[in-house]
Amino acid sequence: MQQCPSCSYELTMQEQVDNPDSCPKCGIYFEKFLAKQAALKEAALSEGGRTGGLAGAKAGMRQARAKRVEQERELADSRSKPTHVSVVNFDVPFWDLVRFMVKFVFATIPAAIIVTLLVYGFASIVSVIGMILR
């Protein structure tokens, strides 16, 4: 599950699929928010002797992109793993179900004929073999 870095809202799988770049609750864009946070962190560190400003913001953007790519890779890996699904409800209109059952019954008629012919053919072969062996 992905969590919003701003409001700590946990996105559902459907929300991640619909819009993986922003939070549906607070509306921020993850990459921009993380880049801004990284730039602010870099600017705070620059006061202690490190470089900041535009170079720090660019570095923050690179870090945010790298983190985003890693998150996308993890999400793709998690999608490729098999998951167990439990069906809780199966809502089918009554007449659609009746129509399906009627089609199913008519589809079994040719199958029953074929099975009957196969059984009859097998029984005939066995009886012929029985007559030859007498």
C-alpha cells in the first residue's frame, strides 16, 4: 500500500491504479512534494556548509525520481505475484441466470450424444473381441 507523504492517507489499490501520481485526499503530487521536501532538507544542510539553492533542488528532484522509480518497480513486482481472492458476492439477474442454464442444457445434448456413441462403440468392440475369442 502506498501512503501519502503529506497527510499519511493510505491509498487503496483502485486509487493507485486510477491516479498513481497524486493523493485523492489532499491533492498533492507525490513527486513534487518529495522533491520540495528534499530541496528544503538540502537547503537546511547547505547552511551547514553544503551546496544548496538550485543545485540542491535539482538533487532533490533526482532523488525523488529515483525513489519514484523504485516504488513503481516494487508495485510492478507486487502485481506479478499471485494473490488469493475470495468472492464475497456474485450478483446475477435472475433471467440472465435462467438464460444461461437453458443454454447449458442445450449444450449438453450434443455432448451426451457423443458420449453415448463412444460407449456404444466401445461396447461393440468388446463384444466383437469376445466373439472372436470363443
